[in-house]
Amino acid sequence: MTQLLSTQTRELENILAELPVEKVQELMDFAYYLRQRYTPHPQRGSATAILNMLVEVGPLQFEEGELETLLEEIEAMRQLDLLESD
């Protein structure tokens, strides 16, 4: 990644300070889009990719019982894979 010059950083800070909150969010969304499009990413589903996404979107939230159901379904699929590979 190219390092921002201190003048660029100050200029961005000044721009952000003058914008309404909803426009700052639009700018952030666009910055995330650019990062997604133009920077290398870890393989989808890898531990690194999952951790990066958690940093961006925050912690996972599940309805009551949803996590247990998902884990049970994953275990069932693993068991099926084991049976099919034998």
C-alpha cells in the first residue's frame, strides 16, 4: 500500500470534518469498495479472511439457538463426508 503523505492525511481529515455524517459514511463505503477491489485478499473462508471480516463488520450475532443449529448441521455434513469417503 502506498503510504499517505502527511499533507494528504491532513487534507482528508479536513474534508471529513466538513462533511455531514451521512456523506462521511458514503465516503467510508467507497473506501471499503476500493480496498476490496484493489488489494489482495486471503482465500475466501480462510481463518485470515474470517478474522478480517470480523474486524470490518463487528462480532457475529446469532438468534437464540441459531449457533447450535449451525454447528449441528456442520457436524452432520462432516459425518456424511466421512461415510462417503469410506
